[in-house]
Amino acid sequence: MKKLMMAAIGLMMAVSGNAQYLNDPTTPFYQGKFYLNAACSSTTLAYSKATDFQLGINAKAGYFLIDNVMAVGVVGFNSVNNGDNRTFELGAGARYYFDTVGIYAGAIAKYAHQKSYGVSVDDFRPEINAGYAFFLNRNITLEPEVYYEHSFKDSDYSGFGLRLGLSIYFEM
């Protein structure tokens, strides 16, 4: 019984000792660091009243203004219902990281130009999101994210979704 208990304690110590950011005592989200989210790795699966299925790509770039606070710029393209409905998005916002754990929350103000069956619509669509930056190594993360996007033009275009992105954190 003692051996089993010691093995369990040893296992817990080994698991807790291998922290998210490679046992570095400093925060990975500090002032002056840059952020890029690869466009080819960031896909969006979303559902709203206006669409059945949406698949899109987007690119994000950011800069940490102060520790744990990042300014973000976003460019995106979404295709809905086999390309019959296309949306181009451009936006800016901020993201806050909760200490070194990688959990974050953000808000983005986006302009969207949507072309649906030959009809163009311009819209303001603010978004709130929350996610987790899971570090694969010191600079590369896998970031699952949930979001809600609100349309001021037509509430049918408001919706929620899930994103999965591959990001790089680096210094210049």
C-alpha cells in the first residue's frame, strides 16, 4: 500500500512539475511580444439563423501593449452554403490573458462586407471570445476559441461558433 501511495504521489508531482510554459517562472504574455495566427490553420465552424454551415479562415496579428494585454487585428473570409454567401471581415480589438495559464478573453470590433446571392450587405459585427493558448513549444500554440458575433444589420446574422488556430508568439 505504501508503494502504491508513493507511486501516486510521485506521479502527481511529475505531472504538476511539467507546467504549461515549460517551467519558466516569467509570464509568456509580456509587453513587447508579438503574436501571429496563421491563416491556413485557423478555421471557423459556426451556426446562426441565417446559415446552416459556415467554414472560414482568418488571420490575426497582435502586440502586447502591457503584460497580459494584447491589441489584435483580424482579417477573415467566410464561405457559406457552398460559396453562395461570402463574407470578408476586417477588425481590431483587445485580448486579456489570465496570468500564465493561457486562458484568455477578448473583444473585437469588425466590419463585414457580405455578398449573398448577388446582394451586398455592409455590417458592423462586434465579437466577444474566450479561449486557451496551449503551448506546443516555447513559441507555438494551439488555440481553441469560442465566440459570439452580433450583427447590427440583421439579428439573423448574429451567431456563435468555435475556432481552432495555430499561433506564434515571438520577439523582434
